[in-house]
Amino acid sequence: MHPTTRQKEILRAVRSRGLCTILELAEQFSVSDETIRRDVKPMVSSGLIEKVHGGIIVPDEEHEAPFQRRMIENQEAKKKIGQALSKIIHDGDSLIFDTGSTTAFAAHALREHSNLLVVTNSVETARALATRNGNRVYIAGGELRADDAAAFGPSAISFVEQFDVKYAVLSLGGIDPVRGLMVDHLAEAEFSRTVMAQAQKTIVVADKSKFNRARLVKIGPLEGIDLLITDAEPDEALSRCLREAEVKVIIAR
């Protein structure tokens, strides 16, 4: 079995059992303890799993995952969502991106576009689109958050308020039929609200794992967005709320 395939199976086993020992995994995959340790080491570094006394576990999923782990999760769905966005955005358009793994994939999907004006608080997004095809990229200043190299707070908000763009592109922690648009951190919600106010249209890019998922902080109601790009049909309750809020839904195939 290829190491990458085995790592996926290790993650599946840990999620299923809650806790696995190195010995159990070595026996399951018919490899040495040392081989499992080599497989596990990068998974721990990326935040996919945690080492505890007695074995390895999946981190607490009640809290938002570290950014690099989110970049690994649901990759294919996020790539499809990014490609769907790329068909909407035209050369020369102006956009503000917030910070998130799905917006990072969306930014990478726009790498062949030209003459974009991009505003963001994310180093990852800025790096994807700067110095390419005549794009102009503006990045908000302030202290960068350790997890995802993104700037938040009064300086970032004041910076974004100077722009008037065609599209805001947001990545959320959850989309709830009753509570609306949600994230895990107050600073993120404040930044997202500001971004939405500076744009003619707001696009949310979010895979199906965000449906019916309440988080800690509310950004605002569903009516605040114009378009949702996702990878699967929402269930009937959420679909009804999106229709009532006049949100267009695009399913990325």
C-alpha cells in the first residue's frame, strides 16, 4: 500500500475508533511500528491527528481546524467550487477575498485570469494572484494570525473600507437556516461584514460540510448574500430558506 493511501486509511481508522495505538495500526496494515510512525508524523504536523498518551486521536472537531488541515479536507469539492467561480469572474473584475481554505482554492482557480483587482487579508490569496497577468493585488496590513497568515482587526477593516468592488468572495464556518451565516471568531465576522458592505454582490463559496452547521459568531442573515457556490444540493429546509432569501445556488460539478 502506498504511504499516502495508508495515511488516508489511518485517518479513517482513527475517526472510526476515536483512539488508535501505533501497534494496532501496524497490525492492521501489516507493516512495522516504525513505518506507522513515519506515516503519522506529517499527519500530526498538519493537524490531521493528535498524539496523546496511549496513541493518536482526531482533534476536537467542535473547533475550527488548523488552516493547513482545512486545505487538505474536501479538496476535490473545493477545487470544483473554485472552477465554478472562475466561470463567473471575468478579466478585469474587482474582488475582495476573505480568509478561508475554500477562498484560497477559489483564488488559485483564477490564476489564468488577467487584470484583476484583488483585495484580501490573506497572504495565501495574495500569493496566488499577485504578479500574474497584470493583476493588481492589495493586502490588508496588521499582525498576521499564526494559523493562516491572515490580518484582522481595526487596521484590516479600515484598509478594506477604502475599496468599492464588484464581488465579495467569502468562505464561512457554517450556513444555518435559522442563524444564517456563521464563523468561529468575532474578528472574522467583523471583517466579513465589512467586505460585504464594500461589494456590489456577495458570493459565498462553501462545500456541503458547512450546511446546517451552527458556529460561534453570526455574520448576518442569508439575505446578505447573492450567490452560493457549493458542491451538493442543500436539504429541503436550507434550500427553502435560501430561496426565500433570494440567494442563487450554483452546484459545482
